[in-house]
Amino acid sequence: MNPTPEIAVDDDEEINLLDLLQVIMDNLRLLVIGPLVAGLVALGITFAIAPTFTATTKFMPPQQQQSAAASMLAGLGALGGLAGAATGLKNPNDQFVAFLQSESIANALIDRFNLMARFESDFKVDARVKLSQLSQISSAKDGLITITFDDTDPVFAAQVANAYVTELEKMLNRLALTEAQNRRQFFEKQLTDTKENLTAAETALRKSGINISALKSNPQAAITAVAELQAQIVAQEIKLSSMRGYLTESAPDFKQAQTELAAFRNQFAKLEKSSAGSMGGKGSDADYVARYRDVKYYETLFELFSKQFELAKVDEAREGNVIQVVDLASTPERKSKPKKALIAVLSSLATGMLLLLFVFVRSAMRGAAQTPETAEKFSSLGHAWRKALGRSQSV
């Protein structure tokens, strides 16, 4: 056999294309058999790997139910934004994905399926990490949320994928019930206080007596408007107080609410001034009008709080958000991993690239070693290497 020609490197470091082709032809057996053997070995290894099955479940989050509740609140007047503003989300699916990825649901699944023992984890945090690695949760443009889970047991994979939806339903019911209870308790207290104030205002009105001149002034229309506007101011103030819990003062919605409150107050000041002027400054008439206005004010406020209280009671009584499952995870029939053919092909390609690089580098080094200067450098490198390993011999 003829010796393998080395790649010639001239002074301009130009490599002849024919020399490269010659190197490939001289090492053709290695470049063909090597990748083939590597692919066969990788294929054999895949048979030793336990197959992985992927179970998938898809569901539609309860977006329509929230939208209906928000529209119901919007029709209740000034206090509608108190509970409705907090439910407005640009993309509700992101919130449900975050719920599914929360530690609460992960811990529930770990306890339910005893995943610490299955994953051989000493700590729950390690089991959560392993669970997140095997789970894939995503939200598509069609509004559906997809949950996939990988496991060597197809039945277990389907059970865990479906359990995600079950645990999410439990969380939503718990959160909805807690939020409704808080709102009911808040409006129940406001309703009780308003009822006491209304009773006191009615008692003060009866004690003032019915003055004939006050009746002739017929202040009912003006007083009713002022009282209702005053109630709206209080409702707007309560709404602003609630918005401070989830919005900053620089938020557009918060600034708009402040502007509305300022407009209500300006309108109230004008109506109150005109109402006082129409009474001519008479003490008894003004006293009667003021007390009558207090009664109308608390009546309006009592009506607003009553609507909110009844709505909170309805929300508390319902079971919570309903999740519509589109595709329930069933036992997968075919494995998803490992992909044997793909692994074998990629292994062959990677091995072929490495071997091609190896033969080129080896041929270039052999060609460079033929020059005396390069040979001396290689000798110095070998001597330094042996010295570093403690194998140098004294001459």
C-alpha cells in the first residue's frame, strides 16, 4: 500500500483541494465505517432505555364566566368597579398557567401520588423540580391550555395529567369562595353601619317636626339630587380605597377614578350651594332640608350597598369557576421517547463530522512535521509534556 499523502502546507498556507480529496479517499473506510458503527451503537443503547409515554389534556379556562360577572357588576352603578375592577385581566390564560405551575398544586400532586418516593427525592423541593421537568404547560392562541406529562408508565402519565385539572378546580373554588366571603363581610358591615345611620337620620327628621314653610319650598327634587350625588361620592371614595390595593396612583384607571371623584365633589358643592340659597337662609327651613337630605343620602347609600351585598352572597353560594375539559388525557398507546431512528442518524452524522475533522488535523500535522523547524517544535512540545508528567530523563 502507498503511504497516505500528507496535506501540503506552503509558505502562503494555501491548501490544495486535490490534497483534501486525496486525504478523504485514503481514509474513506474510516469515514464510512466509523459513523455506521456509532449509529448502530447508539441504536442499541436506545433499546436499553425505558420508553417514555406522554399524556396530554386540554381544557378551556372559565373566561366567559368571569366576563359575565364583570358585566353584571358594571350595571350596578358607581360601586360596580369595587369588585369588578380587580377581575379585569389582559390575558386570563397566563394567570391559570401560573396557577398550574404554583407550588400549591405541585405539593398537592406530590402528596397525592407519593412522588417523593417515585422520584427517589429526599426533599419536596427536589420532587417539585423533577415534576416541572416532566410536565409541560402552555397556552395556545385558540384559548386552550395544554398540559402534558411524561412517564415510563402510560397509565400513570394520564393520571397525573388529569390530576392537574382536578387540583386547579380545587384551587379556583377555594380562591373564589375566599374572595366572595371577604366581599360579603365587607358589604355586610357597610350595610349595617348605613342602616344605623339611616335610622338615626329618620329619627332626627321626625324630631324636627314638619314646618309649613319648609313644605311650601318643596325641596324634594333638589334634596334628592344632592343626596344621591353625595352617596355617589362616598361610593367613589370606597372604590378608590379598594383600587389602592392592586393599582399604583400613576395607573390610568386610578387617575380616571380620581378625576371622576373631583367632578362629583364640584357638582355636589354647586348643588349644595344652590339648595341652601333657595331656602333664603331661614333656620328652621334649612334645618328641615338638611335632615331630609341626610335621610335621602343614607337611603341611596343603603340601596347601593344592598345590591353589592346580595351579589356577594350569590358568589359565595355558587361552587366556583367551571373548567371545561376539551380533551381528557387517555392512556397513550405509543411511546414518545426515545426516538431511535433520529438518535441513530444524529449519532452517525456527529461521528462522521468528528472523524473528518480528525483525519484533516492528523494529515496537516504530519505534513507540518516534515519541515525541520516544525519537527524541532514538536520535539520541544513532547519534551515539555513528558517533563510535566514527571517522565523526563536526564541525559
